[in-house]
Amino acid sequence: MQNDDETKKFKLRDIFKVCGGLPRVLRLVWEASPALMLGMALITLLQGITPLATVIIARLLIDGALQAIARGAIEPVVLPVLLQLAVSLAGIVCGRLYSTFEILLIYRLSNHMTLLILR
């Protein structure tokens, strides 16, 4: 039992050591390309909002389907379907942009570190 506690403490200490270097790493990445880092942060924020938008649109779609059945018309369903299409396309575009920004940031960071070493 005591051995498990020591193992947990050791792992927790290692986690804090790794997190202690995080500000230096973030500063290094920021120096390489602030625009790409901000772009990736913005895209991450947008991707975090996507599930909420999907849930809201699903509710609108269900309400629209019930109205469509009651009225015998398709119009109440059209807007939620178009909104879901827009959210899905935005999610795909954000994913592609994030991947592109990530690749560009890796190259910029590599060049920045090389220049720091050469200096």
C-alpha cells in the first residue's frame, strides 16, 4: 500500500515538473509565430462551440419535424437542415485549417529553434 502511494507521488511530481516548463515552451512557440498560435487557439474555440450548436440545431430539427407532420408541409424542417449543413461544413473547414496551421507552425518553430541555436 505504501509503495502505491510513493508511485503516485512520484508521478504527480513528474507531472508538475513537465508543467513547470510549459510557459517556456509556449513563449518559444509564440516567438516562432504569434499569428499561427492565435489562429489555432481561435479554431480550437470554434470547434468547442460546434457540439453545442449541433445540439441546439437538433432540437430545432425535432421541433420542425413535429410541425411539419402537423401541418403536412416541409418548410419547418428546411432551416434546421441548412443550419446543420453550415455547422458541419464549418467544422470540416476548421479541421483542415487547424491541420494546415499546425504544419506551418511546426516548420516555423523548427526554423526559429535553428536560428536560436545558430545565434
